Amino acid sequence: QFVRQGWVSLAVGELTSFRPHAAYITATAQHGGRAMLGTPGVLLNYHGGRPFPGPPTSDDLRAGEKIAWNMRLMYNGDSALIPEMHWQYRDLDTENLDRALSFEARSMRFMYRHVIPPIPSVNKNLQNSLGAFYMRATMAGDLTGTEILAFFDRDDTQPRKGWVYIPQLRRSQSLRSFPPSETMFGSDILPDDFLGYVGRIIDMGWRYLGSTYVLLPLYRYDKIVVTEMQANRSDYRFTHFHGKGLCFPNITWQLRYAHIVEGHPSLDDYPISKRYMYVDAQTYYPALIRIYDDKDRFWKLAINGIAHPNSHIPINHETGAPIIDSASVIDVINRRCTTVQLLVQINIDDIKVQDFDPADLGSGRRRRR
């Protein structure tokens, strides 16, 4: 659609295998096929690897839900450090930069770990969670110092568990206190659509629409256009953006086999009517997401740019993890976009469970890198 309208030209790159880490493949061979769906939001008999390794079929009424669990438990490393993440809010029609913010972040998987000891689980999983994500605004004007800590529960039927520390108030608020319609830091990004789909599986009704070949934003980092902006402590330059409003990552796209899933929210106050997710069949990363508003109008396109680990910075070589390297959410109704440039480092030994202690929010005790 955007290509036909002249908003962007897509460069097609050579097809590259994004084969997961050998340990994840081994775990899939050992345990694949044992996992079963229980009641919505419950996964039974899962022990590691890809829970549903077989191809989805149209006669399986829960095929979409199985794809959602494959996304949730895809291999993207046992830990990740994001020392720099830069957001730009732009006007789609004028290219004007309305706001720029910078963050740092980290994540860790507590259960079903495959590569970095302890395997398969950490010893002190006090939140009984699959893993956690922490993010802090480092240069964001009046938002500087804001912190987000979110846990991904092993039982998806449980309420969201997480907090936002607001420095102006000197206190934390539960993630559940924010309405689903509130975007992240006033951007175009709904929390559930941050760098993929991170909402609860139980909050959506999942329908498998079929599989086909489609151009997806998977690429070799060493073959794309980068900016002059270099990371502070790494020999890395951030991905460039081009096209209408400078809203599209200037990358190469690959013709990939993808599963198409339609998600309908089950919550009454949810701001969207449906999502169409184009899920790469090899990685199970939702690389493209079409989002429709509550009036069933096409509202936003989420582009999640995935770099091959062996084409990225040396620390990511041979990790087998798809590297989220660029992202954009384009709001075609309100004529704006949010672009994201980020440096991701996979399987960092120095990330510990104590980095995700809710008691440290706002205390300044959290380790800086």
C-alpha cells in the first residue's frame, strides 16, 4: 500500500537464514510436540524450545493461539542489554522532528533458558515469571528518570505485573493503573505493540489466516544504510530512516515465508479492533503488524526491523538471536510516526536477577552500564 502511494521504496535483499541457536533447536527436538494448550492463556507440558514446532493448519481452530505462544517463547537470547535506544516523534507530512527521547533498557529470561547458565531457570524467581524487562528514560526532558519494570508471568491468566516510577511524583504506579489506550511516553506506540507483541495472550482472540511469502524487514546490518550517529561505547552506527516523513527504516527487505494471524481484543476498553500480524516462520518474530482502530479503520503500521546476529556487532555473532535493530510505528490517521533506533547486545553475562528488583525503582541503586 505505501509503496503504491509513493511513500517509500523497498530495497530487496538476499534471503538469509535466521537459524536459532543450536541449544534452542536441540530443546525443540527434545520437547517439541509435548506442549498443549489448556484453557485460554494456559500452556501445559512446556519444557523448552519452540512449543509448537509443526506448521500451522487451517483446520486447527487454535492454530492462531499456538502461533502466539511460539512468538512468546521464541529464541531471542537469555538476556539482552540495550545501552542506547533513541526515539523520534515525527510529522508524517512535513518530516518535522517534534520530539526526541533516549532510553536504556535490559531484559532477562528467568525460565526456559537455553544458553547462559543457570539453565534452565534462575534460582531466585521471586515473581514466578518467565522473565522481566526494565527501561529508564535517560534524556527525555520532563520524562527523564522515568523507569518501567515489567514482568512476563508464566501463567498468562494472571493480571499484569509491573510498575512505572514517576520521578515528579517520587513514587511508582502499577502498570494496571494505566488505561490500555495510553501510549508509551506520548508516542505512537501502544504498550502491547512495543517491539513486537508483548501483551497477554489471553487478552486476544487469535485466528490463523494462512501462510505465504511476503516482504519482511529482516536484513543484514552490514548491508544497509546507517547514520553518522555512533553509539557512545561501541563501534556501532544507528539505522537510517527514509521515505515519507522519514518514518521508514532504510533497510533491505527479504521475501520470507510468514504466518498471518488476526488478533481480536477481548477487553471492552481496548483502543483497537484487530491486529494483522505477519510472523516470520523461521524466527516467529512479528515483523509487521497492521493495527485497526476501534472503528475498524486502518490506523497504524508497526515495522520491526530485524538484523541477522552475524552481521551485527561482534558480541552478537553466533548467538542465533534475531536482533531488533530498528522500528517504526506509523499512524496514518493522525499523520505522525515514532521511529526507534537501538543497540541490542544479546546474552550478556553481567545481567542478574537483582537488576529487576521492584524495590530499586527510583532509588538510584540499580546498576548503570
